[in-house]
Amino acid sequence: GAGVSQSPSNKVTEKGKDVELRCDPISGHTALYWYRQSLGQGLEFLIYFQGNSAPDKSGLPSDRFSAERTGGSVSTLTIQRTQQEDSAVYLCASSLNSGGGQDTQYFGPGTRLTVL
Amino acid sequence: EDQVTQSPEALRLQEGESSSLNCSYTVSGLRGLFWYRQDPGKGPEFLFTLYSAGEEKEKERLKATLTKKESFLHITAPKPEDSATYLCAVKRGSNYKLTFGKGTLLTVNP
């Protein structure tokens, strides 16, 4: 079946502009995660959505970052007033249910963001 | 705080030369240790989940093992197509997010 999809695959923007990154999870997956992968760093957790519960935003690095998930499916990560340090690959993952031990997260291809 | 350390950072092998990658972890209440493979420009691809010390899982030329402090990814007779970055991640019992190591870049030369 179809995996996690993300768009755009690449985004180049100027410092100070806002950007929106989109994630379509695997159909039927109730949990959705955003991670960031910077050069030379491991994947860093940003935010987590589970069903209709309030999202866990504990990983967001600043208040310039926000995310929403509409209808329990598609998610959008928004970065306002982008800075050069925001340049990274933003990865989305989904899983059937975050509560179970056998809950595998499946990743999308990522969006490479470059802030000039 | 959960910590995951992978070694070596990079490993270069000749085709057919077996070796192991290491993932050392510190986590309270391990709920699962995950191995992923990541090719350049792509997202991580799931390989294995291990849940308890002593557990082993195999897939083609790869075998993952788990102890109370570390996991090994053994690669037997690797081929050039096994070249990738291998990522290790842990999940804590009361949490859902994955904490990742920085990965091991494996290059297999023909």
C-alpha cells in the first residue's frame, strides 16, 4: 500500500519568510510525528499527534514552529520567519497506535528545507 | 535523559567482509529498540524492533541482537547495495517519541 508522503520534496526560501510543509500519513494510522534531521545530527523529535487528543509540542524548538492535523489525517508543519538554522530535512512518520510496544513508526521521504 | 550512541561513525568494508555496528543506549524502561536504514535523500526505512535482552532478529544478511546496554547489527557477507546509513533508536516505556543515535555510515566496496 501507499506509504507516508511529504511535499514539497525540496523547499528553498529566504530568511524571514514563512513555509508550510505537508505530510500525508499511511491510511488508518492514528499517530503522526514530525522529526528534524540536521547535518551531522540525529533525528530530533518535534511534535506528535494521536487521534483527537491535544498534540505534544514539547519538541518544537521555538514559537515560530507550529503544526496542525486536520481530520485526523493530513498534517502541516509551519515555520514562521524562517532562520538559517532552520535549514534541515523535516521528516514525518506515522504509526498505527502510539501506545503499544509493537508500534513501528514509518517515515516519509522528507522535505529538505534550505533557508538562504 | 535518554541517550543513544552509535559506533563507529563510518565503516568501510569490502564486499563479503562481515562486521558489526554498535548501538549503546541509556533509557529508563526500554519499550523497544529500533533499527532503520537510510539511503541518501530518503527517509529512514524500518528494519527491526527488539524488545528484551537476548532477543535476536534476522533479515537477509542482517542480524540484530540486544543486551541490557547495547544492540549490535551484524552484517554477514555484505554487498554494495547494503551501503547506507544505519540508525538506531529507542522508545521509553511511558513515551512514544523515538530517540535516535547519529547513525553509522556503511560503505561496501565491490
